[in-house]
Amino acid sequence: MPRKAEDFYFFIETLGCPKNRVDSRRMRAALLQAGLRETDMPENADFLIVNSCSFIREAQEETIETVFESLKLKKKHKQLKVGMVGCFAERFSEEVKTEIPELDFLLGTGRYHEIPLILAEKFNLELAHHDALNDNWQQYSSTNSPAAAAWAYFRIAQGCSRHCAFCILPKIRGPLTPYDLSALQRQWNEEKKLRHGAPIREVILVSQDTISQGVDELERIINWYSEKEEVHWIRLQYLFPDRRVLKLLDLWQKYPKLTAYLDMPFQHAAKTVLERMKRPSDTGLFREILTKATTIRPEFEVRTSFIVGFPGETQEEYSELGKFLQDNIIHKLALFRYSHESGTSAGDHLKDTIPDEEKIERINELRNLHLELRKNFRANLAGRSETVLVDEIHSNEIIARREQDSPEIDEVVFLPVKGAPAGLAIGSMPQIELSVPMEYDFIGEWR
């Protein structure tokens, strides 16, 4: 006889990038809608779902470690069923079935919304046939829960049609498939239900390759979110550095809700390495984009990433990364050690020539250079008045962000509880003063 879904609890462990968090939110909405309940303690769950990542070696190792930690928990709590979903499950499904038979279920990409049906079929659950979402949200609600966050990710496309030599994602996620406005409306409605009335102050638009949807389509999407009165900030992530970005930047003059933030992975600065990576290799275009961004809005801050140790990277090619940092203002920098992945063009056709120890040395050298180069810029921010978005409120501190900082990725501002404005809540956007720059974050004061 089927058991009622409302008697079962789930916990989702999300690994990897913000795009995975969007997929986890979709699973969460589907599970709550089907009548299951959520717990914030994995040991209290009936279903522990690991939303996996397999982009690079470190992500794969984290996924495996998380799964085995979850399986240890399963031994202590006999009711617990552990499953893996997402990129790792898609890419290594046969290996996972063979090597980790203790997993109770496995689900690849593109089927996140089907998770309730899969659990119902496998574990004989009777799903709710009514709108259980609101009741379940009231059951699981806390001041600083993800559902109460002032920001939300929205996926605007799936997949990627690029062929970067180091990247496996097109094989896992498939070709670029832009979402139409009806899909955005569905995501918006799901997110609003999960929040039980809490406003969405910041919209973060994510996809594997945002610019490839074209400037006109992106403007339609930006305009749609701009019309939402509760939304104050709109953030674009993962802009591929091609010439369309120059045209896209004009939208910042038209839509004031767009944040002064440019997230665009260059991946390298040496033309020869970029050519081997099968990436845009016109570093002059990179500089042109950076110059136009700060011309349109002087307060623009730029986030990019470099892959260090790509096959054949010479000392001279590596040195061009440091020169690029010295010649251009890069406010936020992510550094990745090249990971040799089978199934990619580089993994299958190039030899991994640089030892990991040398890759790590190069990364540390670049990180120290970048921190030194940005010291003056950050020191000059001290004393500036800023409008910030309150993300968390604790008994001993308040955590907020400037518009130039993306949640879960970039810097935050730590504010004292004493002197906070009356009625301050998550999603409030007060004026503060930046007082002390730390290595990455800031200490702020109330104005």
C-alpha cells in the first residue's frame, strides 16, 4: 500500500555553480508541491539528494567525498535513502552504478522536475494531489533559510554550443537551448511560492553561455524582470567574451536596475594558449570591453577567471597572465588549475605537460599579485557611502552586499547589530559607509 508523501522529509546538498542551485530550487519546488517536507538536518531526512558537479577534477572529488559522507550517514540512520543527481550522475552513470551500488537512486541532468515521480515509483509513495506547497513552506521557514534570501537565480537557457577544449559541459548538458518567457514566468511563480510573500530584491540570470542568446533576446528578458517592482538589482553572469558584449553594454544605460558588475571568464591572456583552448583569442577585444564598461558606469567592477597550466603553457605564456593583470583593472579573479578531462578535446588530444605542483605555484603567485594590485582600489573605497542589500541577520552581526558583489561568490560587508535601523530585515537596502577593507571583505558602519 502506498505511503503518503507528506510523511517523508528530504534534504538537498548542492555542489558546484549557481546553475546547479537553480536546478536544486526546481527540485525543491517539485518535491514540496508533491507533498514531501523539507528538513535542514540531513540526518532527519528520508531522502538525501546530492546535486553533483563534474566540471573539473576538484569538483569530481568533492562530489565523491560528499556522496561517501552521505552514505556513512545512511549507515547510522537506517531510514535514509541517498541519491545522486546532476552532472556527475549524467557523465559517469555507468561507473557510479558499478562503483557505488549503495546509492538508492541516480538521475542525470534535464529531469530535475521529475524527481517526485521517480521517488514515488521507486519507494511506493502517494504524492499529493493538491497544492501542498504553502503548507510545507510554513512547516519549514527560518529567518536565514535559502528560501528567505533576498536574491534568486533564474536560468535563462540550458546547455552550450561552444567547443572550448577544456570543457565537458556541452556533452553533459547538450547544445544551447534558450528559455522562452513562459519558462521564466514559471520559474518566477515557483520562486514566489517558495518565499511565501518575501520579496525578490535581486535577480541573477544564469546560463552556460549567456551572450549567445543574443542582445535582443537578453533585452527582452531584462525588460521583463525590470518591470517587477520588487526587483531592485538584475545581475548577468557567464558572459562569453565575444563582440556582442560591446553592444550588450549599451543596455546598462537603458536599464538602471542592471548591476555595475561584469562577469566574463577570459580563461587566459596569451593568444597562443587561447587558440589551443579554442577560445576567443583577441585580447584587444577584452581590453575594449573593459574600457567600455567603466566608461558607461565608472563604478563597474569586473570578475573574470583564468585557467592556469593548460597543456603546453610556457613560462612566457604564463607571464602574460600577470602582465594582463598589471595592465588592466580586474577587481575579482577566480583561478583554476587545469584539469585533464577525458571526453574533452584537450583531454583526448593534448598531453597534460605541467605538474600539478607547478600549476599550484603559478596560481599562488598570480593570486598574490592580484591581491597586491587591488589594494589601492579597495583602500580608496573606504569612507564611501553605499546602498547595500541585507542578506543575513545574526545575533552578533549583519551581512550585506554591494551591487558589485554577487552572492555566494564575491565579497560581503559585515555590519554591527548595534545602531542598525529599526525594522531592518533580509532584503532591506540601507545606506552604509565602508570603513575597513579586509583582504576580501569589508567592515561597514551605519550612516
